[in-house]
Amino acid sequence: MEEVRLAVSVSGSDNLLVRVWLRGPHAVDPFEAVPAERFPWLRVNDRTVVLRSRKRMGRLLDPTGRATGLVPLALPPA
């Protein structure tokens, strides 16, 4: 699914974490319906919706989502 940015297995009873980028809150239910149809045993136990990100890929964003600055990656000391 092209919206998926991260899918990892984690320990515990809730053992799958999926991070997706969607167009808005209205897209959550249709997105969840696709894997639920393919994998009927799948159950969503929790979700978090972030409506606006202040930073993406090291770039600071304004309210419209345009890059306004850069946050450089700090490398650990050698």
C-alpha cells in the first residue's frame, strides 16, 4: 500500500506497528478497511492521528506544509 511509510513487528500482544501518511482524517477508515478485508483476523487496537507535523525529513514546515528551515542531523562523536 503506497500510504505505508513504516511497518515493523514489535514484541507484545499488539505486535505490528504501521505508520502511514494519509490526506486527512477522512482517509483513516478507508485505509483500515483494505487490510481488514484481506486479513480478517487483523484487529486495530489503537491508533494515533497527527494532523500537522512541524518537521518532516529534517525540514521545518509552516502551517501550509511548506519548508521554512532545516534541522541538521547531529552525528554522534567518533
